[in-house]
Amino acid sequence: MTDAPTHVTDTGTDEADDAAERKVVEQEQAEIKDFVKGLSADDIKSGNWFTKLAAHAMNAYTEKVDWQYFQDRYAGVPADAIVDQRIKMAARYAALEGGLSAGAYTVTVAATIGSLGGASPATVPAAVATMMVDVAFISQLQLRLAYDISVLYRVPLDVHDPEDLWKLIRVAFTIKSGETANKTVVKAVPVVVRPLVKRFYSGSVLTAGKALPVVGKHLLQRNVIKIGIPLVGVPLAVLLNRYTTLLAGRHARAVFRNEARVIELAEVMSRSSRHPQLMLWVAWLVIRTNPKIADDEALLMRHLVRLVRERHEVVDEQLAHVVDIDPAEVWKRVDAEPGDLGDVLDAAERVATVDGDVNSREKAVLAELRERCRRG
């Protein structure tokens, strides 16, 4: 989303609001058309179009949009309320754009993709260019929506960092390891059209798309269905655009809100700790009671270490080099610490619950820690 789509003025009438939103979508679509004009047939077939789109969509946008940007417009409004409204607005824009693009679709586009070749934009057939405007519009919309949600929940993302950019892409397009576009699309559309979608994907119409790499292939498969089913192209385009955008927004909300929850927990623990170095050792002991480290546990530990370093100026090189943590070493540190260790016990209990219910191993460590704190 550009600056304008996020802030359509509430005029008080549905007709005026619809007209304003349509105008915003048409303006954004015109910019996307200029972007697509610069793509070659090889860009589309190779999937390089998505690399170019990511830069086009995010570089200038992220320089302008930060947490203060939203505070200036929604001062005092909780993040959850703003996120909910932005997801709904993005879904409306997606549906509007689907209706505008679908009228120009033809069933020949899917077959045309496989025959693309050449480096000149002039070699891109008009029908394929029309499809790419739709794909690029929705892709940019969902990328920016996911980024906005991360900003609103104050989850730091640097789109110039490859790891952060890939995280944003996975979240924005709900990409999971081993997941096929078939499953993604079927989940995204209303139940009433799912049988039709499944029949479409069981055919060979997407054979040409198999040559496209990772994200480009995924997005092409998700969108080409809108042009491959006769008679339902326009309504399905509207529905699919809306539902995939809702799905993307809700997924981004779940991921970044949970990450914000973990960061907030780390901040509370760091701020209230009187024994920051000991807290890190105990936290890591609680986490390593389980054979597998949960994502939320790893995230909590990463932010705990960062915050303890920033707030308390504590950097524990010995802990950083630990491979298999020895409980006896931790208990020796606990016993050597004088005074009230209630803050350490409280931190340990928070760590144990960060990924859900406390299991038997975690309970055993907490019981031992509680007993040692009581003796101390």
C-alpha cells in the first residue's frame, strides 16, 4: 500500500468512500503498469520480476513508513485496532483491483506463459502484461501490509537485510516449507468454489509455471487460476484477491503480534531483574530442559541477551560458548548469589510459559529453583 490507500478520508457516505477507494486503486494500478512495462519476457518466465518488484515496492516505502509515521495519524490508538482496519482496507483494495483486472483476462494467458522468451519488454504479450499488473499489484499490497503490521507491533525488520526480507516475504505470502500453491489457494477461497478450484489444479494448465523459481512460481500459480476458469473469472478474481489478502494480513498479524508479545516479555524481564547475568543462565537452563528449542523460546533468549547487554551492560562470553548446559553449574551460581532471588524465579516461570503450558521437565527445574531460592 502506498501512502494514499492507507488514509482514505471517511466522508460519511458509502458511495463517496467507494469512489475514493476506487480512485486510489486506479492510481496505484497505473504505477504498477509502468513497472510492468519495464519487465522483459525473461523476467517473467525466470521469476526475476519478483526480485525487481520487492525493490520497487519496499525501498522508498520503508524510508517513509515507521512507527512514528503511524503515531502521527493514529495517536493513542492501540496497535491491534489499527492493524485490524488496515487488513480490512487492504482486502477492499485487493477486491477492487481484481474486478478491474479480471475483465481483461483471457484463458489464453496460461498457455502463453510457457512460450515467453526474449529480453525485450516488447516481446511480452498484452494478455500476459495484464496478468502481471494484477499479480504485481496484489504482491506489492500484501508485502506492504505485512511490513506495516510489523511496524505497528514494533517488530524491527530491515528489508535490506536478506534474512529479514525473506522473513517478510514468507509472512506476507504465507509461504511454508513444502507447501504447494494448490493447498494455499484452496484454503484461501470460499468453500462454495473449492471443488472448482481443485479440479482446475488437477489439470495441466500450470505446467508452464513450473519453470518459475520459488516465490515467482508460487505467486503465479496462486493468481493464474483467476484466468483459467471460464465464466467465473471476474467474480473469482475479486474473491481470490480479497481472501488471499485477508489471509496474508491475518497471518502477518498472528506472527508479528506473537513476536511483539515475546519482545515485550523480554523487556519486562530485563527491566525488573536485579540479577541479569544469573537470569540469563537460569533462562537458558529452563529452555534446554527440552530436547527441541521452540521458536518462541529462541526468540525470547535472543532478545533477553540483547536487552541485558543494552540495559545492564552485561555480556556473558562463557554462556555464549556453552553447548550442553550443566544444571550443576547453574545451581552453583544460584547458591552463590546472596539475597532475595524472587526476580530470578519469576523470570524462570515466565520463560517456562512462553511457548505454552509448562511441561514436566520445566516443572522439575522450577521446583528445584524455588527450593534453592527459599533456602537462600
